[in-house]
Amino acid sequence: MLAVVGIATVLLLLAAILTKRISPLVALVCFPVAASLLAGFGLQTGHFILTGVQGIAGVIGMFVFAILFFGIMTDAGMLEPLVAWLLRAIGNRPSRIVPGSALLGLLVHLDGSGAVVFLVTIPALLPLYQRVGIDRRILACVVSMAAGVNFLPWTGPTIRASAALHVPVASIFVPMIGVQAVGLAFVFATAWMLGRREERRLAKIGAEVQNMEQPAPVQGPLPRHFFLNISVTLVVLTAMITGRLDPVVIFMLGTVVALTLNFPQLKSQQATLTAHAPAAILMASILFAAGAFTGIMKGTGMLAAMADAMVHQLPSHGAQHLPLVLAIVSMPLSLVFDPDSFYFGVLPVAAGAAAASGIAPITVAQAALLGMHTTGFPVSPLTPATFLVVGLADITLAQHQRFSIPYLFAASLLMTAAALIFRIIPL
């Protein structure tokens, strides 16, 4: 019963968001609340919501203050010289800008946090995309691919798989290096293709790309406090990457310093905060709703029931093909399961089923990593990072999913084919 209600809830949620029938905020709240009441949980639903919101409070705080921080720095002119430098370095050609975006996202993701990738790369590159006229969905897509394909030993899915199956992280990751290289090659090839497509599109409409071969304009005088602002930003990002302080604390302190440094007068501070408050509040409300959704789905047991139902539907004679099946469907399953419920709920059961056919648990873990909240996490409504992408890129969730899911799924399938060729996954 719970599994059926859970599946229906998720399908209705995805259908409502993708078809733009109702806003994500409404969908993330009304469907799980209705499902919880239908399943007979009554007033317990409020407790589930509170638990879910509490679990995501730190992420929401980080997002709000990150929006304010980067908004203040943008108003202070910090990004203008950086954008000019990027234009001089890679020119105005989208075929260079888009792969460069993927490279920046890949480098920033070395800390293992997808949220950090989006917080650093999108605000830095969005002015460049707007100046040249490149579709913002492409920026969201390429940084999502860079972060998704670049699964590392210290990223969440790898750590969860290791903990759930009691397998050393290195044993899972090292054989997958070649597979990941294939995926990264696809990322950069796709980024170049998207850039070339944008060049042709912009050329047809007579946009600024007509001057692609011309050098970027010479940058004027540096904005006031430019080097101080750069220093503050580097300190904030370094502290976040090293993990010495919680991200919400880092951005909160950074926002205070940036606001005081660049806008010392009370009226100017109020004006700046007011200008960026709508974006912060809008996305914070959606994140709160996402917390309510995951809280209800976990608290009612619907996620666990869905996991059990999925595994028990597998025929016993097909268990030997489970790793291949899991690798193929792992990316779409990210839209249905949150990371914890899958890696700590579904994966151990799946590994046990595969073990009956003599397949090692590590193989099941490697199959899952080919998509489950690696290539799948930047588009899943169950991960806060997805809402960071759409909020920072100023696009809707439906726009991001429609544009990015085909490329992320293609990357997952290509890496699955590579895993078969490299004999990591049995056929």
C-alpha cells in the first residue's frame, strides 16, 4: 500500500512539474501531504514535515546567504574585470566558453561537493553567458555534467556505497577511473557541440556573436575595493572547500563583511539587500517545500516501501543481470529515490539478491555509481543542489530537467557501455 501511494506521489509530482501545471512549491507540498493523509498518518504529517525541514535547514541558510553574498559582490563590480578577463582568454566564441565552463566546474568539483560547484561557477559565468547571448540552460547543463560525471572517492554516493556494503572506497573507485575518463570525454565533446550550436543560432539572429573574432573591449579602471573583494571571496570559498566551518556560517559571515565593506551606509545596505531578497526568498521557499517532501516520504516509510517493492519484483533467474539493469536505470532512479534511501535501503538488498548468483557486492556498487545521484543528482527534485542550479541560473526546474536530462542520461549510458567493455560489469 505504501509503495503504491509513494510511486503515485512521485509520478504526480514529476508530471505536475514537467508539464508546468502548478508551481514546484505547491507540488512539493500538496502531493506528499495528501499522500500522507491518505495513508492514514493524520497529524503525524506535521512532524514529518518539521523533520524534513530541519534536515535541510543548513542548506537553505547556505543558499540564502550565498545569493546575498554573490549579489553584493556583483553590485560592487567584482565580477566585471573577471568577465572581461575570461572574454580575453577564451574570446566571445560559445564553442570555447561552454567547454571552459565544463572545465571550471570539473576543477571546482575536486572538493567533492556539487553544491560548491554550482555556487562558484554559475554566478561567475552567468554574466559572460548573458553578455554573449548564450542560453542559460546550457550553463546549467554543462556544470551539472561536469559535477555529475566526476564521481570521486570522497563524494557522497561513493562514500554511501562503501558504508552500505562495507567495501573499501578505493576498491570501488580505482577500477572506475577508465570509465570516468570516457564520461569526461563525452562531457567536453557535448560542451563543444552545444557551443557550436549556439554560435550558429546566434549568427542567424545577428547577435553579438558576429564579432566573435574581435578581441574583447579593454577593461576600464578596476572597481573600488576590487582586490579586497577578491580576497574576501577567496577566503569564503577556501573555508567552504576545506570544510573548517559549516557553509551557512561561512556565507553568513562573508555576507556581513561584503555588505559592510562595499555599502557602509545604512540606506545603501538596505537597498542592496532588498534588491536580492526576492530571489533568495523565492528559492528558500522551494527548498523548504523540498524538505517537507523528503521528510514526509521518509517519515511515512513510503521511500523504504518503494525500495522493497522494486527489489522484490526482480525475478530470481534475472539476478545475474542485476548490475547491468541497475547501471542502465540508475540515473532515472535518482528522480525517484533520495541518496540515503537508495544507498542505505535499496543497494544492500540489491547486492544481496545479486550475491545469490555469485556477483560480488562491489560490482553492484559500481553499477549504481554510473548514475544514481552522480549524473542524476543535478536534476533530481530530491536533492537541494538541483534547486541551487535552477535558482542561480535563473531558469525553472522544468526547463533544466527537459534540457539536461537527455545529456546526463546519455553520459550514464555511455559509461555503462564502457564498464561492460572494461569488464567491470558482467553482461
